[in-house]
Amino acid sequence: MERREFILASSGYALSALGLPDMDSITRRTKTALPGAVRVGQGEVAAIHHMVKALGDSASELGGGHARHLAVRYLTQDVAPWLEGRFTEATGRDLFAATSQLVHLAGWMAQDEGDTPELRGIAQRYYAHSFRLAAEAGDPELSATALRGLAVQCVDLGYRAEAVQLGEACVKYGHQLINPRAVAYYEATLANAAAQDDDRRTATKHLALSETAIGKPTAVAGDSWAAHYSPGRWAHESGMILSRLGDLDAAEEHLHLALDIHGLDRRRTRAIVLADLGGVRLRQGDVDGAMATWSDFLDCADGIRSVKVQAALQDMRVRLRRYSGVPEAQELREQVARIAG
């Protein structure tokens, strides 16, 4: 792992990630570690898992712009020497898998911090390295999750064909898994990419497959990204896919499910769902409902450092210009200006 952050790459780099893994890397490292290399055991693996949870919880609550430097410092100063250390093959696989999660978190935090070429490139490189580490560890769930990060980024940047291809790769990895939440996660990824590509048939097919999977009981415990793909998160993602497909009534129903039934309570997450619900209500012609929902969104959004929240604030500000004669709209615009600075 290089001891620096990675700079901008193109969408083609995202697809090249599929060819990165060196499947014999861990076996080779157990035989070639230098005599003075640090000894690594399950204690170090557990430490990485603990830090991923602590930093991930903070980012989920306050946005990726908070404490990313801590994740990067821990990765480069503490974990990187462990990857060059002495360990058994079993510990090596656990170490690489845990590090894959940490690297993925650093990528997600960079992506959520801001929409600049530098941050986009950093996130993309981290996701690609997360995939390599997961594949070398032999963990298909973490491999698919890293590819999902690249797919979502391609969707955000408008690289529709690349997003679909990466979504298909996610689903392919998901076929190896028995965790229904993971299957739902990757099927929804492809559905979202296909919806953005205006491929209604593929989007509808894989959205239905994700719905079937999320409805199954989860028998496999875990701490990966996919293990945290709750019915509430699915309801939010599926709602936005349905919105893209033009089914606004179903989209509103799913967003209500995310908020009221499944109770997404992380401030960042809840803020984004509220922003999306306000947008759907406005498209339905429910101006009063949209403004009431956006008022709740602003209450959640204050203090969060997330590019998605900032984008939602800007989108809301622009849409409210159409209602300049409505006092509630003016109050919301003034509140947006205070929060956005």
C-alpha cells in the first residue's frame, strides 16, 4: 500500500480494477517476509475492524468530510506495515479482508467529502485497491462491495455504460453468496445503473430480484458494508430507482418506508432521504408536502459535511426559486443560505 493518497483517474480506470488481483499474493508473502518484519496476528485484525466501525459510525452520522484524515493516517501509518509483516496464510487473508474494508471506507469518505476531480480520483483509487485486497483475500462479498463503490461513482459522474458493467460484475460476485442482504445490495446496484442508463427492462428485473432478496431472513452475521444493507436502506435506494423510472407514487411509498417503518436514524442518511422525498413530492405537485419535508431535511442537515447533502441543498435552493411569492419558500431559502454558508 503506497503511503500517499491517490490522484484523479478516468472512468476507464474503474473497469481496469477488474484485472488487478494477484491471487497468490498472500501465499507468497508468508514465504518471503523479511526476518525483521513485524509479527501480525488476530489482534491486529480485530483492531482494524474496531477502527472501521468507529470511523464508519462517525462518517455515517456526520458525513465523509469528518475525520477522513484519521482513516488515512491509520491506514498508512499503522496498517500498511502490517501488510508487509509476518503472518500465517489464514491471518493474512483476514488481514487483507479487514484492510479492504478500511480502504473502502477511506474511498467512501473521500467521495462523500466533495465533488472535486482530486477527491473523485482519490475515491476511485481507494475502491480499486479495496477490490484488489478483497479478491486476494478470497472474499467475494468485499470484492463485490468495492466494485459497487466504483459503480455508484460512475453513476454519479454519468459514465452509464461503465456503471452497468460494474453493476453486472457485482451481481456475478453476489451469486457466490448466501447472505440475502448482500444479494439485494448488488442487485439494486445493477438496477440503479440500468435505470440511469434508461434501460427500464433491466432495471425493473433486477429491482424485483433485489426486493425478493431483501425480504428473506438473514442467517449470516457480518460487519461488512453489505451486512448493513438493511430493509430501510433498500427502501431508500429502490425509491430513487422508481423515481428515475417515473413511478412517483411507488417512490414516495418506498421513501416513507425508509423513514417511518425502518427508521433510518443516522443524521446524514435521514437528511438525504428527506431531501429525496421532498423532491419526489414536488414532482407530484404536492408543494406544501415538499416544503414540510424539506424543513425536516434542513433540521437534519445542519453541520453535516457530505457532498450529497450539499448537492441536495443546492438542488432545493434552485427549485424554490419558482415559488418566490410563497413565504414558506423564502424562509426555506434563507435557512439553506445559513446552512450552506
